[in-house]
Amino acid sequence: MSMMVIAAVEHSSLNISGNISFTDVALALCLVAVAVVVSRIREVGLEGDLLVATFRSFAQLLAIGYVLDYVFRGHGVLTLVVLGVMVGTATITSGRRSRLVPGSYAVAVGAIALAAAGTLGVLTLLGIITTNARAVIPLGSMIISSAMNTTSLVMVRLRDDLAAHRREVEARLSLGQTSHQAAAPWHRTAMRTAMLPTIDQTKVVGLVALPGAMTGMILAGASPLAAIRLQLVVMYMLLGGNAFAALVAGEATLRRLFTRHHQLVRSLRRVPT
Amino acid sequence: MAEPRFAYRDVRVDGDDGPIVEHFSATVARTGLTAVVGPSGAGKSTLLRLLNRLDDPDAGDVSCDGRNVRDYDVLDLRRRVQHVGQVPVTFAGSVADNLAMADPDADADALLERVGLSPALADRRADVLSVGEAQRLSLARALACGPEALLLDEPTSALDTASKGGVEQLIRSLADGGLTVVLVTHEARQATELADAVIEVAARA
């Protein structure tokens, strides 16, 4: 009986979402028009941003749609290229956001690439996912995107806090503490700041909102029970990936903000107080 | 003549807009109090920081007891050559916790008495101390490391007149007790009244 119910749900869902045409997409633009009108009436001044966001999302998703279609049709060897482009784009975004950290691009690429490789490696080694492009690319993109945010948060927070508290940091260094010991309170804060959003999201999952992967699967007609299994893997994967990114970004940022002689770098010491 | 505690030889330190200090040479005696004086922005604080390697020169060298400071283990050098900044820094926790950061086995009562604070303050939260008390605590924490030299960067500039006199007396007594004390000050009076020797740093051209 329960199987029949699930089958009925699957059939119904496919009718709802399985055949969305470009005409349907164009019709959905009326909701963007609502946002533009609200922005115009209330003089929020975001009409330009809304139009750019709409155009970019269309162009970017269309392009990645064609790329994924090509890769999934027997060109799986391109999986690493797709993931490489994602890591590259995430690195540029995170590195630019944290540009006051010396070598921010190197820190970003290390943290994001290691988080992606480590997390996907564990998932494939444990046999939870296959090395198939259809599994690796979507999951990899989630890890990379999340690791990008985590990496930026760690770098920006750690740099800003050490600059703001440099007298205290140098007082600790003067007591003979290593740079790691002297920066420890702010290192911890930066890691907590970066990791807490994902942890909070995991705590309220299913209570506040149905997350993306699960929603996508249900709309595509999968059974909700299958959908939650995937979602759980995704949430745990993001917890692990973010912890990995925060760890690498924190360590690498500290190495960039202190010299090997346990001195704050000059650019940090000369920030006006 | 006794070997100096510290020596600068043709030191240059670069800033964002050119050298902060250039072609600077001087020595600091092993005993007594040496004041480093000069106008604001002349690089006095920068010179002080070179002595325990909170910064390094871009040219020239700095030595301690006849040996280049770069040849010491930097963490060991910093414990031997303590730096106390202009604005008193206290860490979270009690006064005793602050002293324990420098030495877990520190005798808090003795250290507090040495800097003119009551041992009764040991259990008080460090962040509620007055500025004058906090600066004395900074000195006590530095002394807890058992240093051979104290580097003091304008240690009285944040204090009111009443606290200032007391801290000046304390600094003088530490120098008389055998510590090498290097005091950066912009006050000619302080240098004249306290110091055994004076190093003048010229304004940047």
C-alpha cells in the first residue's frame, strides 16, 4: 500500500515539474517583474541588480546545463575539468573578498580544493557515491560553494580580528607565545563564525525549510524517503567539507599573517586604530 | 668598558612611505635606564621593537649581549627581553590568571607587591582595573617571565598625573634593581629625571 502511495506521489510530481519548458521559465519572469516593481515603487534602487541577476542566472545555468548534458552523455573524463573550473571561480571570488590577507588566492585555492577533494574522496572511498559524473559534479559543486563561503569568512574574520586586537596579540607574543598560541582566541572565533551557519542549518533541517537537494528530488518525482537519505548525506557532507575548509583556511591564513619568526606581518601592524 | 646589552649597527626600517629609521647606530648599557627620545613619528617605538624581534630591520643588524638577535631562539629572546606597550593590555580572567600566562608557577603576591599593587587584587577581574593598575599589572606580568631587560614604550602616556609619578618611581627602582631598562618617551623631563643615558632619535627628513 505504501509503495502505491509513493508511486502515485512520484507520478504526480513528474507531471508538475518534469516538463518545464522555456515558455514556463519566461512566464516565471513575472515574479521578477514583481520584484522590480517593488524596488521601483519603494525607491530601493535595486532594479539594475535584479536585471543583472536575472540575466546572469539564465546565461550561467543555461551554459552549465549544456556542459553537464555533454559530460553526462559519455564524456565523464571531463568531470575533473568541470570541478576545476568551479574551484577556480570559487577561488577568485573568495580570494578577492579576502584580498587584505596576503596571498589570499593561494589560501582560498588550498582550502576549497582540499575540502572538495577530501570530502568527495571520503564519500567515494566509503562507497556512498559512485565516481560517476552525475553524482560527483552536483555534490562537488555543493561542497565547493559552501567551502568558498567558509573560506572567505575565516580569512576576513581572522584578519580583521587580529588587526583590531594586535596590541593583545603582541603582548602575548612578548610573553614568549608562538604565533598560533597568540592568535588562538581569534582563530577559534573565526572558525566558529564560519562553521556555525552550516551547523545551525543542519539542526533545523526539515523544521524551518526543506533543503535544496531534497526539494529537487521530490519535485523530480523521487520518493520523499529516498530524498531525505540523499539530503542527510548532503548535510553531513557539508558539515565535513566546511570543517575541512575552515581548518585549512585558518591554518593557512595564520601563516600569511605572521612571519616564521612569530611576528605579525607589517601590513597588519600598520592598520590605523 | 663593559659590553653593551644592545647595539644597533647602521639600521634601516622601511615604512610605507620610505624609511622610518635610516643609518641608525647606538648602544644601550647593560645596567641602568636608557631613554630613547625624539619627536613623534621619528621611529622610537620601531627601534624598541627590534630589540626583542617584534620587528626586524630591513638593513643593518641588532645585537644583544654581543650576539645578533636573529641568532637567538626568538621565543626565548622575548622572554628574556620583555616589551610593555603604551596602552596597558590585560587578558581575560583574574589578575592572578594574567600573571599565570607569563609563568604558571608565578608568585602572584610577591609580583604584585613588587610593582606596588596590593596582593588583595589577585582575585579581581583584570578588566576592571584602573589604567594605572593595569599598567602596573602589565609590568608585573613582564617581570613574571624573569627578564634581563625591560623595553617600555611610553608606559606613562595613558596615565593621569598621580599614577604617572608612581609608575615612574617603579621603573626607576627596577633599573636600580639590576634590570636593563630601555624607555621610549617623548617627554624631555622624563628622560632627564629618570634616565642614566639618553639616545636621541632625529626627526625624519
